[in-house]
Amino acid sequence: MAADEDIVDCVMSVDEALSEVEEALEDKKYSIALKRLREAREIINDLREDDEAEEDRQEMDMDVVKTLK
């Protein structure tokens, strides 16, 4: 359940960042738009790293169970 909440939080954060990017582009504030785009990508990368770490933990757990059998 926590993973689902993390995904929703990530989507909401990225959506907010993209809204700010859109506003910055309309105002021709390109450096602000670029900064917010980078922040949005960082949010996505953090979520991806968390997901990969969870997969690694699951694989280790499976290996331990196999070893104990």
C-alpha cells in the first residue's frame, strides 16, 4: 500500500512541476522551466531507484528462502 501512495505522491509532484514549467514557458522564463523539469525528472528517478531497491530486496529474500529449504 505504501508503494501505491509513493506513486501517487510522485505523480502529483511531477504534475505540479509540469504546471510550473508551463507557466514559466508562457512567461519566457526558460531557466526556471529547465530547473523545474530537472526537479521532475529527479522525482521520477528517485521513485525508480526505490522500486529497483525493492526488487533487489525481494530477490534476496527469495534466495534466502531457497537456501534455507
